[in-house]
Amino acid sequence: MEWGFWILCLAGVAVALLFAWIARLARRKIEQQRTDAIRQVSPGFGMNYVADGSTLLESEGFLKSSNLLCPYHSSMVSRQKIRNAVISSDRMAMLFDDEYMISAGESVETYRFTVAAFRFPVNLPKFVMRPKYRRTSFRVRVSGWHRIRAILGPEGSDIHQRFLRRYVVHGKNEVATISIFRPAVLEHFAQERGWSVEGTGSWLLAWRTRKRVAPENLSKFMQQTTRIAQLFRESQGT
């Protein structure tokens, strides 16, 4: 009887390990298929695939300074991976997949999303804009940051209200942050849901929370994020 119990326990463990191994192989296959597809489509919108995305991002100077790539409560972040990085020939734009796990007690959440990054000729104010209506792990380091409420003009204006219903903005320098949220920027995001944008050094990052872009939609995503970068360039006067 006792031996039978232990045999059943070992069999259960073996089955669980087998299913975990199968799931891991399936995930690896899915990731390889995604990588192969991105390699194939990226030249079509002027990008070149980079094998080591983490090294690329570190060499460009924002891997440690970005709140996206080095999140608040980073001690809770495990297994952060940069995958499928592609870069333009002039090194002024990049796309990449970011993935990490957040551990909070017994709960573990995995975040996977596609990020676009654009180099600016001068440094941007350090800020994070994120959707207001959903819980997100892309938390700013609140110490020394300001939540920017009066983004532009009278708070009763229609554009101000529509923007603030959808987004929250934090910035290191309140005046500098407000200066780049011009009417065209507000109007754009008042009509667009679900975007997150970060300024870090000379780079502007844009992504949709917890959403990886399918390879066949990367060209459209590039067009959308290029438009976002252009709006901020015009606000900055560059």
C-alpha cells in the first residue's frame, strides 16, 4: 500500500514534468517562428535584424536608464529578455520585443510586448506617459517625479479633459515635460487608446501595453510609432 502511494506520487511528478517540457518546446517553437518571420519582413520597412538585442540596447545607452527596460520594483523582475531587435541603417530607429516576469507573493505575471525606439537630435525631458485605465507594471520611480496634471492650457478645455481621461503623465521636470505636450500631441492621444510613451535621454520609446505586434503588422506599427515620434519632434522644435 505504501509503495503504491509513492509510485503514484512519482508518476504524477513525471507527468507534470513531461507536460512542462512539452509546453517549453512549444513556446520555443513559437518564438523561433516569430524570429524567422521578423527576419523575413524587416527589410521590407527598412530594418536589419540584430542577433543580440540586449547588447544593442546597452550600446545605445538606454538599457539601464529606461523605466520600461529597468522597471520600478526591479527586484521583483526576473528573466527579462530582449528579443527580435531590428534597427534602421542610420541607427535612428529600432524595434524589439521585451519580455519579463513580475513576481508578487505567489502571483507571477509574464509581460510580452513590442517597442519602437527613435533617436532624437537632442535629449528629451525624462517622462513616462501611460494609459490611465488599466493596471500596468510599467511603474515610474515616483521619488523625485511629478504627476503632470495641467498638461497644457486651461484644465476645462475639451482636449485637456479627453487626454486626461485616457492617460497619466509623470516627469522629472514638470516645466520641461509640459513643454513637449503641445496641442497636436494631446489631440493625437485623445483619439488613440492604449499607448505608452517614454522619453529617456535622446530616445523616445512607444509601445502598447502587454501587446506584441504580429510580424505581418510590424510595418503598420512602425508607421504609427513614427507618427508619434514626429509629433514629439515638432513639439520639441527639432
